[in-house]
Amino acid sequence: MNDLFYEIFIEPIKYEVGHNIANILVYWILFLGFVLLAYLIFKKTKIEINFKLFCSVFPFIAAGALLRAMVDNNLYSRNFFTITPGIYGVFALLFIASMLASKFIEKKTGRKAWKVNMSLGILVFLFLLVPKTAFLRFENLKVIAGTFCLFVFICLVIWLTIRRFELKLISSGLSQSAIYFETFDGTATSMLMFFVGGFEKHPIPKAIINWTGTPFSFLFVKILLGISVVWILNKYIKNLAVRNSLLIAIIVISMGPALRNILSYFIAAI
């Protein structure tokens, strides 16, 4: 039993050999547990779960991705709390605590909680970045620029399609953001694997890429997956707070790894 646990959970973390179906399922259960915890706490404290809440979580996602990228480049130490799955738990709890503190500040000062929390998230990002700035150099600038150009072009096509065909079911700010960040994940993975190298750690995307022979197949799948999942959530989940919680969860789980990959190839230790 101990050997099986080591092989499934410890070995992939220790040697970064990629994930497997078993540990991905467990990580997803833990992740959804944090989403449920946040939903229940925010519902209890009357914090609205909407696009503004997503704006306030954005810098925390960026901070987590930055920390993970800096760990990749040996700028911060590598331990359970700075890599998957521990880093998700750390930043989930940090965000929840920060949001509760921001709600308290709102009651005392009248400042909007989501704006206060976004400011706190930016401070966390700068707290991680500034001390290491002198030790950074930047690489793969052309590939990174090309990645963002391709991402913007695809998002523009999706946006125009939603407007042209009046796809109201997926037209809300959060719905479109979830689709765009799924696209961002696919774009980052495809461009970096094609032009820089590396390998896909997740078994299903890895199988898709190996089967098709090109990492850009993953981009196509991510776009279809993003649109399909967002459409299903809007179609069948009528509770707005629950639906928005799941949409934000999709954004977190796609934006985090994508930003980490971009930053890992963009920054390097001197």
C-alpha cells in the first residue's frame, strides 16, 4: 500500500515525471472542495459571487503562477507548499482569508470589498516579485509575444462569433472569461511545446498530442472544451452563485497553469 501511494502521489511530485489519472482525480476532488468551501463562506458572509469577485481573484492566480514559475527557476525553494497540489491550497486559503478581511474593511470604511481584495492580491504578487527582480533575466521573448498575439486573435474570433450569432447563453463576462482562459491554456501549451520544447504532464492532453502528432491539437480541444463546458453550466445550472463559482473555478484551473508555463519560459535566474 505504501509503495502504491508513493508511486501515485509522491513520485510525480518529487521527480516531476507528470501526473496520472489517480492523482488528478484526487487533486480535482480537493480543488472542488476548496471551491465549495469558498462558496459556503461567501454565501454566509453575503459576498457576491460575480465578475467583480473574479477580478479580485485574478492577482492571486497571477501570484501563484509567478511563485510556481520562480520555483521552476530556483528563485524560491521547492517544497509541498510551492508546487501542485499544495500551492493551490495555500492560495485558496489566502484568497478566502483576504476576501473576508476585505469584507470587514468594506463595512468599516465603505470601500468595495472586491477592490480592496484585488489590491491585496497585487501586493502579494509584488511581495513575491520585487525581492527577486535583481536576479531575473528574460528569455523566449518572440515566442511569448507570438503566443499572446495568437491568443488575442482567437479570442477576437470567438467574441465576434458570440456577437454575430447572438449566443446569449455564453455571452456573460464570466462565461466569456472562462472560454478565453481555456483558450489561453491551450495556446500557451501549444506554442511553448512547438517552439521551445518540453512535454505535457497530464495524461489525457499528452495522449491527444501524441496521437495527433502536434501540440496544436490540444489548443483546438481546449477551445471546444471551454465552449462546451460553459454552455452546459449556463444551460443546466440555474443557481447563479453556484454557476459563477464553477466558472471562476474553470478560470483558476486554466489560467494558473497557463501563466505558470508562460512565466517559467519567460523568466530565468541570472
